Amino acid sequence: MKVHTKETQATMTPKKALQFLKEGNERFQNNLKANRNLLEQVNDTSDGQFPFATILSCIDSRVSAELVFDQGLGDVFSVRIAGNFVNEDILGSMEFGCKLAGTKLVVVLGHTSCGAIKGACDNAKLGNLTKMLSKIKPAVNAVIYPEDSGLRNSKNLKFVDNVSAKNVELTIERIVKESPVLAEMQNCGDIKIVGAMYDINTGSVTFMNIDNSYS
């Protein structure tokens, strides 16, 4: 598989970019890697890069976007932070990736059994980690079960995973609210911003709340 060029990037649409990631994850789940020469890709990208997607994911060692979507060098911008939330620096990176570098899709990728989410659920306190986890607390507070038994901590893995999914949703809301650049691009159909959850037990990625109103 060859690297993306300016020409192939120009033919990419948000819908096509999403399909590329879905197909890549299917290959990953079936242990079928695309045939690519990474050293050749090093040479082919030495003069420039034309990725098709920007992916915000957690730093978890089991959730490398390039691996779980079976992508090569020059294919995606990968932004990683514990708990996959956004701040000014990450939003600026996304704006660069989409507006200046031409990616067509933004994916906020959460995952099951997320350690950062567990820490936020447990009100963990540790140096700078305390302030970082406070960015995830709105998602913890937003997940409420009518039959809530009071077990709102890391021992309740269903609760943890629901908080992780809610965190993805709230992160997308923040991207649209706090980045007029990305919001305008999405409104014009130049990009699509979607959420997804990675299952650490199966290797599968489930995309969340995707409509068919873009091409």
C-alpha cells in the first residue's frame, strides 16, 4: 500500500475517510495487515505528508490509532492524551491537521477500561494528575442510572465504560463549541467530527452516532 499523496488526499471525502478507518480496523481484528513497505513510506513522505484523518485518542499502550486502524506512515495525525479530552493546544493541533494539512475526518477515540476514566470516577489525587482528571469529571457527573446502586467508581466497569463514551460525546461538543474553525469546516461539509469506542477485549472499534448526511 502506497502513502497518500496530494492527489489522493484531494479525492478523499469525510465518508471515504471513515470507510478507510473501518476497513483498517476490520483488518486489525482479523490479523490481516495491509501490504506496505514502511521504509519505502519513510522515503515517500520525506518531502511532505498528506494524511486523511486526525485521531484524538488516549495514551493507553493498548490503543495506538495507527495499529488499531492498520494505517501506515503519513496516513493519520495522531493526538494522544490520557482520557482523550481537548484543550487549546489540542484544538490548535486539530485545526492545523484539518485546515492547513487537509485531513477530512476528526475521530475522538475512547476505549473500554480506561485508566484515566477510572481515576476520574475514583477522584484520584496525584500531583498534576488531579487537575488533568478534573477535565473528565463532567462526564462522570453526566452518567446517571435510574437504578443507580451508588457504585459510581472504577469497580463498576459498566459505569466506567459509559463514562468513557459520555466523555467522547462531551469532547466532541467542546471541539465544536471551542473551535470555530473546525465547526465551520464541518458545517460546510469539508470535514466530519465523529466519536468512537475501542474495545480492549476484542480489538473492535464502534463508531458512535454517525449519520449519512455527508459525502
